[in-house]
Amino acid sequence: MALSKTSASHIVPEPIFPLELFKEAIDHLAASLTEQNELKATMKPLCLVSKGFLSICRHYVFQEINIGFIDKSRRSSIRRLKNLAKLLDDQPLLARRVQALNGSIFSNPTHTGNSLRVKIPNGNTPLTPFFNLPNVRSMTISQNKGAMHLFNYSSTSQADPSFYGRDALLRSYIAHGSLTKLVLHDLKDIHIITILSSPTLTSLILKECSIQEISEVPSENNLSSDGFNLIEYHSIKTTDNSLFILSLCPNLQRLYFDSRSEFQSNSELVRPPVLDEKGVECLPFSKLTEAEFGAWDLSDVDWYSFYLTAENKGTLAFPELKGVTFSVVNGYQEDPASNDNRGWLHEVDTLFKHMPVLTRLHLSGISVRYLKLEQCVFACRHTLKTLLIDWEFFHRQSESDEGPYHGYGVESFSKIILLALESAQLKIDLGMVSFETLKSKLHLEQFQMLRDAFVVNGAQNFPSLKALKVDVLLSVEPEEDENGLDVMKCGMERAVGSLDMEGEGKHPGIQKSDAGREVEQEAQPEVEKRSDSDAKGLGKGQTNDDGKDSGIRRETKVKTIYDEAVHSIGKEAQFVFEYEVNMVQRTFECLYERPADVITLSDVQAPI
């Protein structure tokens, strides 16, 4: 056969199978590659196979193009952009294939200082094809770092089409394009009203941006009688978010603020009457299905902005909200027991009362200790199926150092009844400690509370629970003693000996049984089975030749403390113990089964 010959004269210039067959296979492959980078990396080599393959694969390569500065040299970047623009101008069919634009580009600089050096002239319109690609659906623009640090420019200058800049590009696609998704990164003083006035934009993602101060209600030129069309909004480390402007997006379904988001107050602005004339269907945030309510501090957000309009109309603010993440880093410094109805905690409690159909709730951040969990889940007690809580049980320095947290909220589980709950995941961070200086008490009473909730009263409180996962994390601060030995590896026994293990005699659910000791002995490394005489020579602060044997003993002792506490919460748990340079971590995950009797370490296999 001709295919078996290897000489150049016998190389087939075109595929021997019909191109239609290859096209079907390539289109099927492209549909399975959801990431643009992967799609482009796969299609580029195929374009080089033959002219026929080029005609099939080329438009996949051009689905997303970079219109920014990717070369170190300004001149080479401009040359690349001009060549790309000319190619798209010469081949309209290829230009219509472009669906996404991305790039790091300059803003329109001012005429001060050396800013003229960053101006990209477009006087002869060589870059104009980038302004009017007909089928662009997505755009991702980031600020050019070189221009930001080296030149003086204004990111709020007018969109001048005679220069190639992000303002001109945005203005063009917002006004006339088919843009549905916009991602902005590291841009300052964003004019969000202009962006939201796009008739087609439905998704806006702002990363490390800042928004211009909103001082007046949007005009009728920017705001239709139906409000803005936005469906999805993300704020990632973005400052000056405006809840007032977002309340003018009646179709908003997904709303996300991470814990580093900041907000501006627009309390003096009044909602346009044209929106209220449409009635309940136009209530702000009433169509949300997913949300992340994040901030640095509870007091940073006017929580009432989410629900006040609905309350005034006697209805629920979030009748369709199914999934919520509440991630506030710090708590507001007020007494949670206070009856001050104007407090931030009352606003948060009220916020959760407007979520009657919630199925998934994730609580994280130090603020969790302030929340009354029973109030957070009361409205959705018949619908909540998945509950995730990230706790931080910091070690106390003294007996009285409990603060206003009342057990960090764990005691609330004794008051919670969730009939539909199927999965619970609890992540408990015990904080960073030093085994050299630690004098505090481990929070075993919190583990006992969890056992009471999930083991003793679990059948009544969570009748549908199928899976329970608990992660316990203790971070150890590396230290060295006077001999240069790592205290973390060979000082655990001394540290544990200094702890007042409250609950060891009070809570039978976390005591160590004889059988448990036997399992522990079997699971310990071989060095643990040495004679007692080997250990007697190791007093406090002492080690053997390299400290490793002593370190293993002390490590095992710390591990055993949490073994007993954590295993008391669940049965048939698969226990995993990891010890790294600066971390002692315990994790167990199991199909949930309620034991009839007290669970000890003997009920669980603990692989090391």
C-alpha cells in the first residue's frame, strides 16, 4: 500500500478520508474542551496538518483572542495588534467567529507628564476592527501594570476612539455590541452605571477593582422601566460596591461578595418610582437563587438594604434563594445577648428569616461565633439539606477567657431541629499554638456538645442525616530549643503535660477505654513499644540522640487527645492523621450512623 512507503514523494498531501468525517470528529472534540486555553492548544497543531484541517480548526483558535499587550516591548505589542486587526479586517468570516476578547491594556492616559508615551494612536484606524467585532459575547480586561507604575494617567478619562484604550473598547461594546459577560481586573473608578446600561450585559465580575461613588439616581437614559438587565454579579476584593445600584437589577439571580469586598453607603438615594410601579415582581433581590454575603466586618454592610423594601411590602425578600454562603471575617464588637434591635446582629438574623426555601448553607469566618445558629436556620428548617460551618476554636489563655461567644455557637446545635438535613460538614480550626509556651485549655467541651447534638439527640434533631464530616485542624508554630532541636517535633509531651484537660473526667463520651488503649498501642510506631526504661531517660525538655523517638511519642499523645474527642461524635469513621512541618491535622469522614452506646477509640480503626 502507498501508506506503507516512507519517502517524501509518497506523503499524502491531504487526508485520505473525507474532510466531512474529520470535521465531525474535530467538532465533537472541541465540544468536550470547555476551557479556552485547552481548546486553543489542541486546535493550533491541527491547523498545521493541511489546508483542509486549517479550514476546520482555524475558527476554534480565534474564538477567543488577546487584544492586550503580551510582549515586553511596546513596539512589538503594537505590531502584533496591527497584524491581528488586519487579519480580521481582511477576513470578515473569521472576525465573526470571535466570541471573546481578553487582554491587559492601557487606559486612556491624560496629557500630563510622560503619559503621552503610553498613548496608542489610532489616527489611521489600524486597530478599529477590535472595536466592532459583531459576535463578541465575553470580554476580560485588566489594567496594564507597566503603565500603572511607570506613567501618570487617569483611568476615568473620556473614551477617545482616536486612541486605543479600554475606555473606548468598553464604550463601543456596551453601546452597540452583543456583550453578555464582562470581567474587569485591577481597574479603578469604574463607572458602573454606564456598564450596567448595556442592553445585553447579564454577567459582571469585578476583581480587585474600585467603583466610582454613586451620588445620584441613574437617569432614564441609563435605566429602563425594567431596571438593569444584570443576572450575575461577582465582587472579588472590590471596593465601593453599591447595594443601591444592584437593587435596580430586578433579574439578579446570582450575587457574590467575597470577604474582602467593601461597600459604599447610598442611604440618601431613593429608589426610582418607575421601578416600584411594576409591583412585587420588581422587588430588589427577589429572584436570587445563589448568594455569597461576604465582608471584612459585620458592621461594613447595611444588611437591611437586602430586605427592607420587601418587609415594607409585607413579603419575603428571598423567596427563591436556594444556596447561601455567609463569609464575614470579623464580628461586630457587641454583646450577642443584647436586645438592641438596631444592632448589626439583628439585621443578620432578619436577613436569614427571609430565606424560607434554602437548601444549602455555608457559614465561615470569625463572625460565626457571634451568630445564633438556631435563628439562622429556623426559616429553612424544613428545606435545608446541606450545612457547612467553618469554626475557629481558639485556645483560651485562662479559665475566664471565654469572651461573649458562649461556646463559639456550638451549643446552638442542641436547639436546632433540621428535618431535611442530609449532609453536615464541620471544619474546626484550633488556631496557631506554640507547644513551648502553650498554657491554655483544649476545647474538648465543644466536642462534647457536638456529640450531644449528633449522637445523643441526632435521631430526633436530624432524622434525615446521611453523611457527617468533621475536619479538626491544629497549626503548630515552629520553634527551636537552646540546642537547636525542633520543639514541634520533640516538645509535644512537655506541652501536653502542661494542659489542663478539662472534660477528661467530666465527659465519659471522650474518655479512653481500656480497649481504646489497646488499639492505640497497636497503632503506634514500633518505637512506642520499647521498654519503659527507654522512656524514663526522657524528662521534660529532654530528647534521645536525635529527638525523633521522643517526638513520635509526644505526637502520638497529642493525636490521641483528639482521637477520643473526635471519634466520640461518629461511628465507623475513617480516620486520617497527617503530621507535617507545621501542622497537626485530623480528619474523619463517614456515612452517618447513630451509635446506641458511647463511642470510644476501640470502635474505630485508626490507620497511621
